Amino acid sequence: MKYRVSTIVLIVALLFLLIVQNIQAAPNLTTEPSANLAAPAGEYDFTTHGTAWVAELPTQFDIFRPNGWGISVSSKNAGQFWVHIPVPFPSRIANDGMEIKYVEFCAQSTNGAITKPVYMDLWEYPGRIASIPVTWAANNNKQCFGHTFNPPIWAQDLGISVQLKFANPAHKITLYKAWVKIVP
């Protein structure tokens, strides 16, 4: 009786192995030479949450406090100080290199007339790919500043640097998201 049960279990196990060899648990990632892999046409948006901002020289800031929506900053003295944020995105989708079409960051000042972002520098290893003067309305509203590349440019990565101008230490800037739009 034991012999019959073990024979049946052995036969079932062998059948199981034969069947499993013909079934793939994951998709076959190899392609036929005639297969045309390409990223679907369209635009792809990637954002980084505002709590990812970092100060270039943290000792220049009196407050650099993360909140659920971003980072609140104020300076110890009047002056211009840099903050940075990475914006990860895929440089390739399928067989297509992705190109940067648009870059944006958002912020809010307690006195947008005199305490505000003044420059946005865009970086790709190993250097700067753009330096853009920021136009900023003289109000206390949340604002976003962006730059369009026409034609789009290819970059292997993206870092955004923003120069903040503080007229005095009494004012505060809240830094929100950063965003990149890429196209195949």
C-alpha cells in the first residue's frame, strides 16, 4: 500500500514538473529581432514632493522645516541662498531615450515683492544645462515657475537648483513640488 501511494505521489510530482516547465511565471523579456519596442507616444510627468528640498549651506538658514506639503525656510540674514531638489525620471522607456520638455517648481513667499526665488539652474551630471531668471509676481500667493525646452533635450538625470532672495530674516518661503515633463 505504501508503495502504491509513493508511486502515485512520484507520478503527480513528475507531471507537475513537466507542466510547470511550459508555463512561465514572468513574461519573457527577450524579444524577437522583428519586435519593435518603443515608448508609447505622449508625455510623461514625474514630480518630487516638496519635502525633498535641501539647502546648499544649511547654516545660512534660520528655519529649514519640513511640513506635509513642503519645506518652510527663512534665512538668518538678508541675501541670496541656494536650495536643491532632484527629480528622478526614466532616461529610457523601452528603446526610446526620453527628452525633457518642461521643468517646473512651486513656492510661496510671505512677501513676494522682496523675498522670492530669483534663479533656477538645471543640472545633469556633470554640469549645468540651463540657468533661467525666475519671474515672480509680487504677491503672497502660491506660484509655480517653469521652463519649456523647444526642442526637448536629452539628459540622463535632472537636478533643480533655485536661488532664493531674502530681503530680511522676517520673511519666509515655502518650497513645494518640483516637476519634469518628458517625451519620447
